[in-house]
Amino acid sequence: MRIYKEFGFEAAHHLPSAPEGHPNSRIHGHSFRAVVWLEGEPDPETGLIRHFGSLLDILNEVREELDHHYLNEVPGLEVPTLENICVWIWNRLSPKLKRLARVEVHRDSCREGCVYDGPK
């Protein structure tokens, strides 16, 4: 069984690999939406995989590191692609969320996103 919780953040970035003159080579911003999935069997006493309130506390810690920041200056996100943002969020959450199963990052206005199911 899986549960998920979403959080949003606003951030600016540029893509260092974008060709000169391409819009992505310049600083620009997005509204990002992250979806964090946990997997496991519900606890027989509580009926929960995890209480959403405690999950939100952990997600807010990560959100604060990203929200209204220039992602290229966030340690570990010097190349802030959707793919790297997914891995970065995974690495921040996995020590605290043993049942972490998936991280998604979406840019809904662009109708694009990335899904990461953890290291293989």
C-alpha cells in the first residue's frame, strides 16, 4: 500500500548546460510541486502507514531549503534539473523516512515532471 503527500515551492534556477541564448540559460523561476510516496503495511493498531502530520513536519524542513531560493546555490543542486531535484529531495528524506518509495517533482505550468523510485 502507498500513501503520498504533496508540497509546493517557488524557486529560481538556470541550467548551466543550456546553449547560450536559450531561455533556460538565463535565471528564471517556476512553481514546483513535489509528491512524496511512502510504502508499507498499515500499523494494525493505528491503521496508518504514517501519520500525515508527522510526515508534513519532515517535508516542511525540505521545503524550507528550496522555497524562494536560487536552486543553483543550494548545495548539491548546482545543476538543478528535475532529475537532480528528485534525487536531492530523496537524499534529504530517506534518512528520516524509512518507507520512502517515490519522489516526484512537477512543473505543472510546463506540463512536465520527473519520477524517482530511489537508487537501484
